[in-house]
Amino acid sequence: MHVHQFTRRLESLRAAGRVVRRMIQAMKRAIRPGVTTAELDDIGARSAPSLVYGFPGTSCISVNEEAVHGIPNGRALSEGDLVKLDVTVKRTASWPMPRKPSPWGMRGKNSYA
């Protein structure tokens, strides 16, 4: 790959990564008891899995015993739940994806990590 092409591709991946970071930060702020995984999913951007594979959500959101790639639905979060966010975005021809879902659990009274 030519250096100029590599540089353009790298910048495209960085830009998509910034969108992923903003999505995860927004989802973290929204996590609290009573919020549903579908409501968290509404925060999403153009999702690679939904655009390319027809995944029924914008993000994969798993709670507690669910391993990964959970389909967002009407499940309301409770105090103490472990919430795993798996976010990808489609931006131009590339999409970054975190290597593993990021756990965001509710830990203690009014403490969301």
C-alpha cells in the first residue's frame, strides 16, 4: 500500500474511532436503573453490523449473564447490572471495533462506571 493511501486510511479509522468513543461515552452517561437496552441503542450512529449484516440493533448490548453480541430490547437495567457495550460504526469504507466489549457496570449507589 502506498504511504499516501495508508495515511488516508489511518485517518479514516481514527475518525471512526472517535465516533465510537463518543457513542460509548454517551451510552455510559445514560446507564442507570430503569433504562432499557433499546433506549441505549437509540444513542447509536450508522452501525456496520446493521448496515452490512442486517443486525437488528445499532449496537450489541449484553447484560450480566449474556456473553456478547446481545440484541437491544426492552430489558430494563437494574442496580448492580453489568452492561457490556460492543459498538462499531460505518464511516466510508472502514469501521473500527473495540477488541472486546467494554464493561460498564453500575457499582454502588449512584455510581456508574
